[in-house]
Amino acid sequence: MKIAFISFEYPPDTADGGIATYVHQAARMLVSRGHHVEVFTSSPHRSGSATEEDVLVHRVKEKDPWNFSGPIGQLFTQRHAIMGFDLLEGPEFCADARDAVRLVPDIPLVIKLHTPTLFLLRLNYHEKAILKNIQHFAKALCRRMRPSWGYNPLYEHIRLHALKANRIERLHALEADVIASPSRALGRLLAKEWGLDQEVIDHVPYPYIPLEKLLKIPTDTNTGIVTFLGRLEKRKGVLDLARAIPHVLKQHPGVRFSFVGAAEPSPDPGKDMRRYLEHRLRRYGNSISFTGSVPSKSIPDVLSDTDICVFPSIWENFPCVCLEAMSAGRGIVASNRGGMTDMLDSGRVGRLVPPGNPKEIAAAVIDLLGNPGLRSSLGQAARNRLLSEYNADTISTLQIESYQRAIARRRAKGARKWRSG
């Protein structure tokens, strides 16, 4: 099968999120099973094509994800005329493949769910008043009334972006032949939110091919470091983790907390999340470090210096950082909302806590810090589960079956006819 991925995110140039990790892992997995795979992606500093790990990668120089679909659609169309791809896959987030599908209307399309823009905005800016104003604004537009918006320019920008992004991503999803959801929860949520046909939603978890360096990390480390790995944003639970830190330090004053990831907006418009957290935790400065984002090849070094990983997200679809922590045999404290409940086998191979509860986060971290034997045994169990449940053989079978359904559906429907509005 000849498979094309379109994704704004792809390592090493744009590797700061779970989409990049997923596409990288999926491409390698499919190539190892004899399929021809090409990736169409972006870079902030270069354009061109090169073979990387047996995958032909095409890059366009583009820093803005919302400007990416046009140039990459043109590039895909040119390459498709030569290769004749059997199938195209892209994310729902930012609708990266929308122009490619318009230019090649008969291409079978699989949209992989990650987390739509509107959901991200709701989770990061979920004050009830903001959501209420979004609803009022939409109703006013529908009634052809002049809408009003009583918030500052930041919220005005959020509102405009939410409405525009949601419309683009929803319309793109309606053109899919298969919508592949890593977690059943997200598939159900979007089916209701966007009016999607449940018949086109397949449950296909992310594959994960662990680096040997991760698998060789001992489970009985004793570094005294608790690590948050991911974007520093509200939906990832970093504010709740910040509130939990003082409770942990009362019991374990020698522990250090490491925040690894790029800073996103904070509740204070004048500060990004890193500066906001640094200010809030200034009393504990000697116990806190921020390293910014790191390349994927550096993740094993980060995790080898870690005893416990904390992922206290308000909601997560299927975070690859949890799989990385599992492969490293770390003690894990994670949110019980979304895909990590399945990953950690309902708490059998890690600690699950409700989101938005700093005291429970702190209690779980304190428990694992005080029980290194338990931490090691949970880490080994997490590693074993990763190798048995998320291995490439299992996931590749599900993925190819999903692709075959997409191809059959597109052949039966013929070329797309474009929706208006």
C-alpha cells in the first residue's frame, strides 16, 4: 500500500507535540511491514525532500500551522501525480490535509483524531462566562443580530479563533472516509459535538515503538526528581501540579520538580506559562527547574534522571508522553480522564488521580516517593503493558484494516463534491 501522511508536526523540525510522535511512529511501523510511506510536513527553516529512516519526508518552510495546508496541498498533488497514493491520512487538528483533498477529491482520506482546537481552547480557557459568550455570539449570528462581546482583546481573539477553527476542522472531518480515534472517549465526544456518523469512527490506538535506550533505563532509579513532560498549558494540569508542589515539599523537602516543555499562554496575559509558574513558585525556586522543549532524542536522558512522571491533565486523548514514561519504567501519576486510564490499566500500573485536585496529585506523588519498591514494580508493570498492548504488530493490523475500509468507502462513493458554508 502507498500511504501519505500530511502533518504540520514531524520530528525533528516540529517535534514538540503528540501528533509529531504519532506520525513518526506510525510511518516507521508501516514501512517495517512493507508499505511505502511518505510524509508531507513543515519546517521553520527549510524546504526539500529527504529519506529519513526509510520514509521519504517532504518539507515546506512554514511556521504557522494555519497557513500550512495550502503549500503542502500543492506539493502533495504534484507527488500524487507521480506516485498514485492509495490513501491519505491527516489530523483533525488544524485540518492539515484540507487543501490536498480539494485538489485530489477522489483520494481516500483517514482523519486521525488528536484533540480539536475548540476542545483545547475550552480546556485552557474554560471559564463559564467565556463559553456562555461564545454561545451567545453564535446565536446572534444565526439570528442575523449584531453580536456583542464584553471581553478584552485576548478573549476576542480566542472567540474568533475558536469559531473559525471549529468550522474548518468539522467540515474537514465530514469529508473523511474513516475517522480513527485513539481513545473511544474522544470518538464518542466528537460524534456528538460534530454530528459525525458513528459508522465511520474506528478505534485505532497510537502505535508506539520504544527506543532501546528507554527500555534499558533501570526501574529502581533514585534521583529524587519528579518530572512534568509536555506543553506548559492549562489543559495539561500544570496549574494543579504547581498547587501540589508545596504539599509534596513539606513531606520530601529534597525533591526537585522538573518542567520539560514549551510554554503556552497563562492566565496572566502578560506572562507565558513558564514565567507565570516561576512567579507562583518563587518561594520554592531551588526545587523547581524549567528546561523548555527538548528534541525527541533527548527524552531518554530526561526520563533516566526521573523517578516519577506526573501528567495531571484536565483531559487527554492519548498522550504519547505517557507511553514514553511507561517504556522507561517510571512511576507515573496521571489524570483519570481520557486515554491514560486505558494506558495505565485503570490504575494497575500507575496512579490515577482526578483532574483539578492538587491534594490528590500530591498524595500520589508522596506515596510513590516514600515507596521506591512499589514505584519500581509499577514501573516494570507499565513497561510490560506497553510492550504487550501497544506493540507494532497489534496496532498495525488495526490500522491497515481501517485503511482498507476507507479505500472501499471512497471507491463506492466516487470523488467528493464540495460542501458550502
